[in-house]
Amino acid sequence: MSSSYSFPKYKPAEIVDALHSYGIAPSPNLCAEDVENPRPGFVAEVLELFLANFVWYAPAAPPATNCPVLPRSGLISAFACFGGHFACCSDEPDEQLQFQALQALDNPEHHLHALALTRIYRRANAFLQSIQFRDLNLRDLLRADRGRVVYILSALLNFLHFRQDRLSVLVPIVQEYGALEERQKELRAKIAEVSFPSSFLTFFYQI
């Protein structure tokens, strides 16, 4: 299925710089040559780091399919969507069963890599689908060529750039909102201090 997510393609050097900037480069020595001639599993490594750093994953938590920004949900919810981690992935029952089933095999460690790769694919694909990128396949995680690496990582980086732009707008608003809320609490406390006790008012009206 083709993607409905339109985005510009980046040059290998630009991709490498952005991966380092966002902390999702598989190696501190990653260079443009690694994008030009990607090794097997390169895309999977980047996606795994992206999931760990930008997509919240908690096995004990129920899956959430939507961004927490809802009508009249407030600025904090909007900030949580862009500034926090996206709650779109969690352990699925069938994945837990697959791990349990491995224990019945003679050499379960031989299958762990395939299972781990499948988990990365399912979670990464779920997130990419949520931003209207519908063109990831399992082969991309195993052995993507240069064109596919540039295409997939450009989509991912365009989202991260968009997220960063929105954060630059949301952070000052959320900070101002918090300051106003604290000011409101202070004013309420002062009003409570200067308000006459009800017993005093009763005495005043009796006079």
C-alpha cells in the first residue's frame, strides 16, 4: 500500500546529522557512507532507537490508540502528545504467548532474533501508520537498499522535525499556563485570608 504521507527526501549526510541530533543513530561513528551502502538490519536499529526514545512502551499499561489531545482537553494534554512519549504501543497477548512458546523449543535462542525483529516491525509500522506512512515492510528491516533507507528515514525525520517545531510553540504556552494557574492559587489564598469569618458577619448583622 502506498503512503499518503508527503514529505521531502533528505540527502544521506543530512539524514546522518539528524539521526545524531535526535539521538537515534545506531553508532556514534555513523556517517553518510552507512546510508549510501546500508548494512543488513540498519533500518531496524534506527527504528528500535526511535521507539525507545520517542514512543512510550510499557508492558503493564493498556494500549492507547489516539493522541491525548482531545477537544477541550487543555494545553497540558497537547504538550503531552508532542513533548512526552506517544502511548501507542504495548505488549500484545500473542507476542507474550510467542515468547512462552519459545521455551518449549530445543534452542529458543535461535528464534529470539526473528521474534525481536517482528516486534520492532509491528510497533514501528503501527506508529508510521498513525502518521499516514503506509509503506514499511519487513524486508526493509532485514535488507533495505539505499533508496528505501533514504525514503523511510526521511519520513521519520520529517515527523521529528514537525514535532520539534510544534514543541517550540507549545512549550512557552504550557509554561505560561502553569504560571497563570499558580497565580490563580495565590490569589485564592489571599482572598481566603482577607474574607471575614461567617461568625463575624453574623455578629455584625445582629448589631
